[in-house]
Amino acid sequence: AYMMHRTFMAVPEVVGTTASASAPGTSDVLQLGARAEYVHGDEWLFALESFFAYALQRPSEGPRHWLFMEDGRYARGVAGMMAWKPTVIPLHFSVGGGLLSGPSWILSPRVAYPIVESFEVEVGALFVGGKHAPSIGNLATQTYSIGGSFNNVDQVYLGVRYLP
């Protein structure tokens, strides 16, 4: 896909230069993606997805790079999911995860139990990690990662889900 005029945050490459403040900017982006799925009967689902995005222009002001982009220009990642709905017990199991530029990682396991038709109760978790964010006021690093920014949002949840 080709996307025009995408907005990114441009951050300085070196702290203390004349370009010391972050500023928004735009770039056209070339993006590729692929997905594969395998379904085995009513019990198993496997899915794998990947992407690559490349910012075609550099930030227009000073020595800057695009935030969250490797080498200030590209992002990439892979994600997967596995789901199992055994026929002998009324539980549904799934786990999803991904690795992104940064590096960053996400892991999300889940177990569900059908309570009545179209409703299930679920318990799951969300874990996010990556290289830690730089100190406040120091975004001039190319190791700033999404996973490091959200490193402290790990959670366990309990919910009711409606399946129409």
C-alpha cells in the first residue's frame, strides 16, 4: 500500500542541537503486509501476520528522525494467534502475541467459558514490554520503543463477552 502525507512525530537525533524540540511532520509511507491462517475443524485456529512500513521522506527540519521507527525510517513486526476450542470440555483457549520494531513485544493469553447462548465469561491478561523509554525531555534516541512506553500497563482482566 502507498499512503500519502502520514503524520509522525519528528524527534532530534542529538540532544542540545538547534533542533531540540519534538515536532510533527509528514511523510509518504510504503507498506507491505502478509497474513496466513490455518483452521482445523471446529477446534483449532492458527494465524500469523507480518508488516513492513518505510517512510519515504525524512523530517524536513534539522537532524531529526521519526519517533518509533528503526533508523528513523522504517517499522516492522510479526504477530500470531492460536485458539483451541476442545470438543470434550466447554472452555475456549487462545493466546496472541507479537514482536515489533523497537524491539517491543506483546503477549495476551485468554480462557473463556460459555455461560448462555451468545455470552461467555472470560479471563485473560495483557503483557507489554520493550526497551525502556528515555528520560523526560530526552527523546533523542533511536531505541525509543512502543513497548518501553507502555511497559507498565500489564493487566489481568475478567469480562463477559457477547457473540452475536
